[in-house]
Amino acid sequence: MLKRIPKEVLHKVPTTLLHSLEGMPDLEWEKLLKLQCKDGSFLFSPSSTAFALMNTKDEKCLQYLTNIVTKFNGGVPNVYPVDLFEHIWVVDYLQRLGISRYFKPEIKNCVEYIHRYWTNDGICWAKNSNVQDLDDTAMGFRVLRMHGYEVTPDVFRQFEKDGKFVCFAGQSTQATTGMFNLYRASQFCFPGEKILDDAKKFSCDYLKENQSTNKLLDKWIISKDLPGEVGYALNVPWYASLPRLETRYYLEQYGGEDDVWIGKTLYRYDKFKRRKLRQHFENVTKFDYKVVYYRKNIYVPQHEYYN
């Protein structure tokens, strides 16, 4: 990574290396402190921030660490906060599970939160970040356009170079989920938005190539059926997808608490809460699916249904 992002760049502009300072020697802390996030962290990494505190005794680093140790009762997650990620993905899950209409006020609040912290340079997993990533930006763009917000596709330009799109500048490998979510976002395109046309072609070609070689694995998450999700999206474009059919497939692909996230550690979200939430979502989704089927195929007289 240091070959891709030289140290002189590291000390001048915010990069993803700020998330992993604990693995680097000979750092110029006086310069790095100018790249600190508003909450006192170094790109929302407790370990990176702790290393900075050890070397600088910075008060803002101490305050950030004190806050999260208190919040998590003596321990810390490998990254915090992830507020934009949480708000975006919960909306996506509810929509794909076909039960979003039961959570309209909550979804409205989530979308407003995403829009509040949206920038013309994109977003990352947490608000007020000086570093943006393609994955969260693509999903945020998709959610906002789906709910009627005007957001410019120019936000994707910083992730493109010579026709190729990357999640982070200087990354060593591509992420399947990043390309998958870019592909999903690119379908919310108006005529003349060339950057989205380019994004769609690049992401589609990438996904199809990896699908053909059975390499639809991801570096960020071990999920239940990512190849199935990608396969459905490639076979059925968003404009042609039937919501009830998509829900039926997604019920088989949704992993919930069994998904393993890959960061500085392998981790799952709070298993008890996630299991209860997943069971609740699945029960509501299956019940709702049966109710709609019953209304359309059994209860409603045929002449009323087709009229």
C-alpha cells in the first residue's frame, strides 16, 4: 500500500492509510494531526487512534477513545462510528425484503439523515469524513435518487480514472460488493449521464468476468449468497425487476446475522439482536408475501383483479 500511497502523500492529504497508522513506523505526527477527523479519531479506527494517542498524547484522541470505551462497556469495535452505512443498508434491506411500507417513518428518517451528510465528493461509512469510498457513495446515491432527491452523478468522477472505477485510491484489489453496488446505482440513470453509463459498463463487465470464473467472493464480507445476488441483478435489470419476485429470491439470499464482516478483525454484529431482527424481518416478509398472494389469487374475484 505504501508503494501506491507514498508517505509524503500520507502526511499531506487524507487517505485510507489513516485507518491503519498502528502498522507504520517513522510517522510525522505534527502533520498527521492536521488530518484528524472531527470526532478526534483517525478515520474512525480505535486502534489507529490509540496508536496516535500513544505517540502524541493528543486530547481529542483521548476523548474519542474514552467515549467509545464508555459506550461499549470496556471494549471497542474495530471501527466506529458506521452511522451512514447503517442508515443506508437498513433502508436497502427493508426494500429488498419487500416490507418497506411497514417502516415508512423510519425509512424517511434514515433517508433524511443520509441526505443531511451527503457531499458532492461522496461519503464513507461515517459522517464528516475527509475520505470517501465508492461502495457507500454508490448505495447512498441509489437510496437518495430512489426517494426523489436530486443528486449529481458527478460524485463518481473521483472514483474513475482511465475508464476504471475503484473503491479507494491506491487500493490493491477490487471489491465485488463495491462493483455490485456501483452496478445497482448506475441503473438510476437519466439520459446524458455518461459517467453512469461508463460505471454501468465497467461494473457489469467486471461482475460477468468474475461470475464466469466463479470468483464472486468479496474482501469485505462473507455472505450467504453473494453470487446469487449478483446473478439475479445481472439477469434482471432494475427497470425490469418485479418487486415481489425480487423479494422471493432475496429471502433465499439474505444472510442476516450469519454474515461475517472483514475488517481488522472478522466480526458479526450483535448476534442476539441481529438474530431477533432477522427472524422478525423474515416472519413479516413471509407473512406479507402470503397475504399478497392470497389477495391476488384466491380472495379477489378474477374479474375484479384483472380489471
